[in-house]
Amino acid sequence: MSSFKKRVQTSQTKLPQGTRLSPYNGQLLISTGVPSLDDILGGGIPIGSVLLIKEDKHTEYAKLLLKYFLVQGIVSENHVLFSTLEEEDSKNFMMGLPWLVNENDDNNDDDENITPESEEKMIIAWRYKGLKKFESSVKNKSNIQNKILNDTIGIKSQQNIEKPFCSTFDLTKSIPQNIILENKLMTLVNLNEKNDEIIENFNPYNTLLNTIRKVIEENHFNSLLKPSLNVERNVLRIGIHSIASPSWQSKSSHDLFVFLHALRGLLRFSLGVAVITIPAYLYTSSSSETSSFVRRIEHMCDAVVEVESFAGI
């Protein structure tokens, strides 16, 4: 009697939407929404880490990077949590996010720019006239990839299509309002809304930390706890705008250190990433040396990116 047994291939664990594994160390990564910044960070932001972006005094580039990070999470259908004290309502900030590039408009513009004279100049030799035009746009590239996938594994249903890791956005277009108003995977923390009774003892860092902890527990973002079979894993994107600015009033600077320490501990065992911007220039001396306060904050984060425009040189 033969003892041969057919080897059954075990199904691999499905990665959360909008994530991929790092080819260098196998870490689970998510995109910042900016491909060049992803390359600088080694392919993306590792899950469970905190990225600090130091704002520039003359520009709003750090704010723009944060918007890319948030809108990429919306496109990838990740859970997005955002908080700021620079505006009366966090929803106003989210309404200013950019939106996806309209590929049809780009192709129409290209077609309109092609004139008979330009087409005639593009013909190098008679034998090239019948060849198909070279396609190098994003849409054409994606169409080729989709065609290969359809030929090999068949056409998938819309629900099974994986969400993009990094998309292309147009700064001249704003995100549709219904996406912000009807999005169930979004938590906006309005720290400006507080009662007069608790205003004396109000600590924005504690309030924000408790909200983050609650979202992690209720939406199964804890990586140590195994979810039920019918629960699909997702990623939490936390965006905090201009932390430690004068709007973040607290009795002691120690509150910020406690918040960062606790946040880092939460994310270490969670499927989440935090991107925080800080106006570090407010704490810089006249000699342009980084203050000990900002330096300590940097050491409490996993990665630090400093944005500096040519206007400040």
C-alpha cells in the first residue's frame, strides 16, 4: 500500500487593503501617498510606527504631505483618524484633500494637443507608420497589467479587486464631499468641542489618546488578538496636524511626551500608523539649532522628515 500523500497547499494570510510586504525585511508597509517619499522611507511606512514631519516656516509642504497620507487611506479603504486644533472643525481640513487624477481628461487633453502637423513630424520613416503609438501613460500601463491579469486568472469581481498601494492625485481637484460625509471608515476628533465645566482640566492629548485606544479596540486593529473569521483585517491611519502648536494648550509639556510614549506603545501591537506634523520652527533659536524639546520629540518617533523650502535659504 502506497504511503504517498498529496501535499495540500495552505492558503496564505490575506494582507490588509493598501499594504504590501517590504522586499528588504518583510515588514508590512503602507504608502504615504507620495511615491518619492515612499522610496526615501524604504518602500513605505512600516506598520506600527510613528512618522514625524517637521513643518517649514515659509510653506505648507508638511500639511500637503499629511493630506496625501490621509487621502491615500481613503482610496485604499483604510480606517482614517484625524485630529487638529488649527481649525474649528476637523471636517474642514478633510474637505480640502486632493482627489484622484481623471485619466479620461488627461487622454482628451493629449488628443486635442495632437495636430495634423505634429503627427506628420512624428513619422520618422514610412515603415513605422503602421505601428501602434508608444503608450507610456499611467492608464495605459494599468490597462496592460489588467489585460495580463485577466488572461491568466480571469476577470475578478469588483469586490475582490485589491485596492492600490499608492495612487496618483491631482492638487487642482478636491475630494467629493459625499465621500467625507458618508465615509464609515473615518474618525474625526474635534478637540475644540469641550464643555465650559471641563475646560480648566482639559488635556487634548489625553482626549486624543483615549479616542485612538477606543478605535483600536472596537475595530480589531490589535495585532495580538485574533479576530473572528468573518472580520477582515484593515489598517488604521492616524493623522495629527501641527501638534505642540500654541493651539494645543496643556498645563505642562510633559503631557506631550506622555502622549507620544503611549501612542508608540499602542501602535507597536496594532495594525496602525501615525503621521504627525509639528511646527518645529517655533522652538528653534536664533542660531537655527534644534531645541532640546524638539530633539526629545524626535527620539520618541520612529522616523523624522524635515521639510525646508528654498525660501528659507
